[in-house]
Amino acid sequence: MLNSRKIIFFGTLIFLAFSFCLISNRADLDLWHRLVVGCHFFNNGEILYQDIYSYLPVKNIWVDHEWGSGIILYAFYHFLGEKSLFLLKFLILFSTLLLIWALNKNRYPQLNHYRIIFYLIVMYGIFFGLKSTIRCHAFTYLFFTLWIYVLEKIRNGEYYRWFWFFPLTMLFWCNLHGGFVSGIGLIVIYIVGEFLNKKCIYPYLKILFFILLVTLINPYGFSLWHFIIDAVSIPRKYIVEWAPIYFFGPFYYLSYKIILMLTIAGLINSIFIRKNRNLDKTGMLIIIVTLYLSLKHIRHTTFFVIAASVFGYGYFFELIDSFKSKIAIFFKKKISSKVYGFLILFYHSAIYALLILFCISCLMTRSFSIDLQIENGRFPVKATNFILQKKLSGNLLLPFDWGSYALWHLYPYCRVSIDGRYEEVYPESTFEEVYFFFNHIYNWKQILKKYHHDIILIDKKEYFRTYLYLYDSYEWEKIYEDEYAAVFLPV
């Protein structure tokens, strides 16, 4: 019975993860410049240290903290086709879920571990960070969860068996994504937490020392750390995912809210009702720190979901199971045990049946191809094709969201004003000049006088006032227009 239940649970979990990846497979804005970097590496065998793709002012050195991810994504895309990016996202999502399940099974052996609804909620929370085709920070979410898994092994006395794991994986992590600092933060939290737990912290100090050394094994040396420190301090006030979390609205970050409420309720029950004074300080610190980060930046909500689904699991399921046992006792008094067993079986069967029907529906109605969302103008597909067909070339002034897509399709014929590499390449002043122009604010026309532009590509709905100015201008001529985009050339 246990084996069959395990098969059904994991089969459904795989099916759900696969379906979740199908639900939202839209092309990410940053995917394209990652492909550009990977393509350059495969064609030229080098990593770039100076930008060659933009014509506006850029930083003196381009510290590409995601260069390794670009190579991996391009390799999948080029050698295995665009559908392989979908498969890569699925593997990362399911592996993360599997690690969370294994952690909960090892940490709380007395609690039921086949809770499909719980893992559905966790999956949805993690998926917020994976909702586009794939992004480089997907690797960070996987490594973050994997490190917690191994750190818990070390807490159980397996230090000498697992010590090597951290320097080895950090060698990859620090060359895949700047989120490797979350791994360093994780080790620091374990040092503080285990000190508060009155446990030996020497193993974690040794791990910290070696992983810090390993982070210097990258193409940029100490410059990577200079970039990371600067990047952490940049406000990014115009980028939505770096804004504080928005709680209002019924479906905004629903799984995040559910897990947050469960964690709070579970801790209140454990501390004030059960009078538990022997809380795991390390787990509590990880929950608190990731909660703070998630409240500060939307992008960090996934870290809290991962942390709370592991370190909060025991607290809120103690509470939930106590309610379930009371309900079970109540019903057993009203009905026979045979009828009660049938109702429980029907309840679980209905849940699994609905989930499987949902998965089948996704497989029948969704495509495995990258969704460019042409119907809502997310990318200037037609306008970019026009520029290619007419063999237009030169400096291309365009908005931030379209920069990476144009870069992938138009380089080397066109150099872009800006793209999704943002703080890697562009000083804040360059970003603001482009932002002000298209949003028609402040000294918005300054960019037209200050730099030479050969082509302007504009989202005419999003930036309607600037579009009208160009349309009525004697200095610019519209040569192309569709329902979303317009192309202008100087007169």
C-alpha cells in the first residue's frame, strides 16, 4: 500500500511540475541576451570583458555574473532546440521539489510526507521565480535548496562525507548566477544559528572560508565581488520584480501568502500553546531572514517559500494534524469506521483525479514552443523582421523591455540603446535617459540631442505620447507600423 501511494504521489508530482512549466512558457525578456552571450562564446571561444552591443555610455568593464548560464542556455537552445529550455526548467523545478520533500522526510519522519496539496502550493510559490521560459536565477533556487539539504546532513554528523560538496558546487554556482551570495548567506546563518543552538560551528566556518576562496575562480577575479557589492546596493526603482511585495488582491502571490500564514500559525501554536521553548534557532533564522528579503523585494519570495516549506513544515503540520485528528474523532463518533475510511479514500481519490485532469488539460491545450506572445505585443516580432528585411542598420534606440530581443535578432547589424543586462553593463544615468525618453518625463528629449540614433523602435501603445511626438516631428519619418510597434528613421 505504501509503495503504491508513493508511486501515485510522485507520478502526480512529476505530472504537475510538467504541466506548470507548460502553463507559462512565455519567452523571458532576458533570455535573448543570454543567448547572445552563449553564441559569442561558442563562435569566438571567449568571454567578453567590454560591451560590444550598445552604442550608449556603458561601464568600463562588463562583469557578466551569468556568463556560465548563457553558455548552458545557448547550448540547449542551439543543439537540442527551443523545447529543451522547457525541459531544463522542468528538471530544475522538479529537482527543487524533490529536495524539499526529502528534507521534510528526513527532518520530520513522524509526519505524513505524501501531502500532494501542500507540494502543489509550494510548487506554485517556487514557480513564481520560474514562470517564464527560464531565467538564470533558476540555478540559484536549485543550489539554495540543495545546500540546505546537505547542510542538514552535516547537522546530523556527516561533515567529513559532505565537506567537499560546497567548494565544488560553489565553483559552478558563482559562474552561473550572482545569487551565489545567497549560499554564502546560508552558511553564515548556520554559523549564527548553531552557535545559538550551542552546537559546534567549526565545520561551517571551514566551509565558509573555502567557498569564499572558490568564488575568486571566475573570469573577473575580485571584480566579480566589486560588481556584486554594487549590484546589491542599486535601488532598481524602475524594475517591478525588485519592488516590495504587494499583498492586496485575491490572487497576488497566493501560495506565498498561504505558506506565510501557515508558518505564523504553526509558530504561534508551537510557542504559545504547546509551550515549546526548544525551537531550532537555525531554522528560525533562515525563515526570518528570507521573510525579510521577500517583503523587501518580490524577486526573493521564492527563497522564503523554499525556506518555510522546510523549516516551517513541522510547525504548521503539527497544528493541521491536531485539527484533523479532532475532526476524525468527531466523525468516527457519528459514522462507522468503514464509512469513514471510504470517505477518506474518496477525498484523496477526488483530489488526485482533479489534479490529473488538470494536467491532461494542460498537455492538450498548451504548446511546448517558446511563447513570444505576439498577440499582445510583448516582443516586436513584426517590426524586427521588417528591419531585417529592409537591411536597416546602425544605432537602434528602443525601450528597455525590447532591447534583448532586438539584440538577439539584429546584432551585428544594429547596436541597441539598452537591454536587459541593466546593472551589468549600463550606469544608472544611461538607463534613466532611455526610460525618461520613452515615458515622456523630465528632460525626455535630451537623448535625441546628446547621441546619434539611426533607427527608433517604439511601443506605440505603451509610450503613446512619445510616439505622437515622433509621428508629428519634422526630424523623424515613420517607415513601418503595426498594431503594437512603429519604426522611425531620421529625415
